[in-house]
Amino acid sequence: MPAWILLLLAIAAEVLGTSLLKLSAGFSRPLPSLLVVAAYSTSMLLLSRVVQTIPLGITYALWSGVGIVAIVLVGLLAYRQVPSTGQLLGMALITAGVITVNLTGQLKG
């Protein structure tokens, strides 16, 4: 499977795991806790494959940047957590950074 598809799946797994953290109630509820661990494990497994093709810095920038924005959307839609103006500005800067990293070429190595 192409590395970019694996990266998208890794991001989705990380977002799922993070989304379920609140439902795990501090890992006191077994099923949501198990799903959090499974989702994070899946994300790490997929990332370990992605970095064999896509440089580590690019992979991590995309994984974390897209994940942050997606989690804020999950927080807004699922938990009614409205981000502040400063938080929105921070996400815009993260997004700009991820775009800049990807538009300025591949890392060596």
C-alpha cells in the first residue's frame, strides 16, 4: 500500500485513539481503554512503515499537524469544546508550518 495512504490511516488511528481518551475515564473503563491502546498501537505500526519511505521529519510533521487539527474538530463536534481565538491562531500556525515543510522539499537522509 502506498506510504501516503498508510500515513492517512496512521493519522486516523491516532485521532480515533485520542478521541476515545475522554471516554476511557482515565483508563478506568475497560472497552474504551482497550480501544485507545489498539488505536495508538495501530498508528505506531503504520508510522513505522511510513518512515521507511517518507522522511521522518515530514511524516511526523504531517501526522502531528493533521492530528491536532482533526482532534480540535472532534472536540468541537463531539464534546462541544470551542477553541479560543489564540488556539485557532496556534492551529493556523501549525498548519502553515506543515504546509511550509512539505512545499520546501524533501529532507536529506
